[in-house]
Amino acid sequence: MLQLCGVSKRFGPIEALHATDLAIRTGETTVLIGPSGCGKSTLLRLMNGLIWPDSGVVSFEGVTLGPSNVMAIRRRMGYVLQDGGLFPHLTARGNATLMARYLGWSRARCDKRLSELVELTRFPGDALKRYPAQLSGGQRQRVSLMRSLMLDPDVLLLDEPLGALDPLFRSELQGDLRQIFESLQKTVVMVTHDLSEAGYLGDEIVLLREGRILQSGTLKDLFEKPADAFVTRFIRAQRQVIEGLETNGT
């Protein structure tokens, strides 16, 4: 679905991403994980043309991403930010239907799609008239998710969507996201710094450090066959994950 070949990115003197190859398989959830500043979010923004690589090529279904087609391709990708990125002057309904209204959808079509998404995300229908400041953190993220899914995109990109939530809301939304991913069968790329979240939601985990991919595979692969000493250190730093793996006999 998505492929990056020799893609690199520099911000001034900082090499945010060294020449990187990465293939995102159709219908799977790929999780990008690693310490802060390792290049996770940079990779995500390169995938939908929010920033352009200094070298290499990003392609979507075999078509190279470029200025002439970026807007059309971006409409086939849903994008969820860490803080939701909601417009404070729009209601939940207004935020969720923003792109659909921009593209000229009728009110009836918007309402029908919104009704489907309210049920899918378990968002309270009576809260659609509220503004972001009147919603809980979990509700704001559900609105952001509805907005990203409004156009029924082929790809869903999520940049630490649960990072700002407290543990209770985070756990609840993790379960909902997993159910949504399984029911929609979309191609998903998600950024997180939480290894347990990566293992719970991801089919493939890609671990980065200092702008380079160190290893990819399942959580069990990273635990049992680390490709680098840092992989072991990163996993063992999250003791709860280790305890779960060892309890399950892996």
C-alpha cells in the first residue's frame, strides 16, 4: 500500500531520518515505535506528503507521491494527531464532517456517514453539538478518529493518538481501536512510544533509533531475537511488557 525507498529527511543540522526503506502491507497495522526524536512522526508525515524527503521516493499503490497528486492521495488517507487537532470554534459534528462538507457532500450524506461513525467509535450522539472544550480527552480523540474516517480512506495514519490520555481513557480507547481496525480491515500506520500498546494493536512493529530502523517484526520477535543491544534495552525498560511476555511463556 505504501512504500518508502531510500527516503531521508534533514531539519537544518539535524538528520531526522537517514536513508530508509519501509514497506507497509495492505490491510495490516504497522506500529512505529522508539524513543523521542527517533524519526517516527517524520516517517508518518512523509507518508502523506506533509513534508517532502530530501532523497528517496514515497509511493502509494505504486504511484510516486508528488506535488501534482498529493492532495488527491491525501484524501485517501485519514490522519489523527496526538492532541486531536480539532478546531475549537466547530462542534463535534462540524469537526467530524469538515472535509466532507468541503468536498460538497449533501447534508443527508454527511448525516448518514456520521451516524455510522458514531456507532463505530461509540461516541455519544447527544455530544455532537458540543465544542471540543466541552468534551473529555477520550471524546475529543473519538471525534478526531471520526473525522479521519469520514471519507472512508484506504489508509489510516495515527500519530500517538492516545499519548495525552489518562490510563483509564487510554485503555478503553485501545480496546476500541483494536476492534475498529479488525472490523474495517484498513491499512493502518500508528506511532506510539508505548511497547505494550504496540504489541496489542500492531501486526508489525518497527523499532527506530536516531533516524534508523533497527528491527521490525512482532513483539515476540523483538523479545526473543533482538537485532541489536538497544532493542533488548528498550524492551526491558518497559517491565510490565516483559512480565507479560514471560508469564505467557514467550
